[in-house]
Amino acid sequence: MQRRTLLVVLAGMAVVAAAGAVGLWSRADRITRVNFARLNTGMSRAEVEAVLGPPGDYTTSPPGDMGEEVVQDAETGEHDAPGVDGLLWIADAGIIEVTFDGAGQACRTVFAPLTPPKQNFLDNLLWRARRQWRRWFP
């Protein structure tokens, strides 16, 4: 009986791990210049998250060189005023920053493309291990 329970628990953990991995990979693919072009000033946070997913760091390698930024800006409004909130989405393809005004509408969006650095498998593996260590033990 205990062996069967152990097998069921292990199978359940494998399914949860696989679902989490698929969820993270699909989000990283959403942080692109194409999806950035779908963003407009005046969108709510829910509309932005429908396009990009929740804000966060989805990188799988060290950040590379930053290219020229693309900015979409509202015609009016202070971007550094009190009540203005900015969110970041970071992935291997680039960084998207969306600034929301006091009414909760996007007033500025910025896309900065990233070029991944050249590195071998071992360097990438060590970078991931150090990054995970810092997340678990800040």
C-alpha cells in the first residue's frame, strides 16, 4: 500500500513540474517585439497582461547587449509623477516596460531588444544555478 501511494505522489509531482515548465516557457515567448507592437497607450493592466502575461523575469541566460529602445508614449502626462506605476517583463529577446498613470491606464511603453551573449553550455548552467541560489537565499 505504501509503495502505491509513493508512486502516485511521485507521478503527481512530475505532472506539476511539467506543467510549471510549460507555463514558464510559453511566457518567455510572449516577450517579443511583435507583442510589444500590440500594446497601446490607454490599455489597462489586465489588457497588457492578456498580451504579455504577468510581469517578471523569464530569462534563461545572462542578459546580453541592449539594442536601440522603441518607445510608445502618450501625448500628455507625467511619467515620474506620484501614483505612476511601472512594470517590467524581461526575457532573452528583450525587456518591455509599461508605465501606468494614476487611472491605471498605460501611458508609456518601452521595448529594448537584447542580444544574448556567446557562451557554452557549462557557463549557462552555472549562471542558472547561481541565479536560482540567489532566488532561494536572498
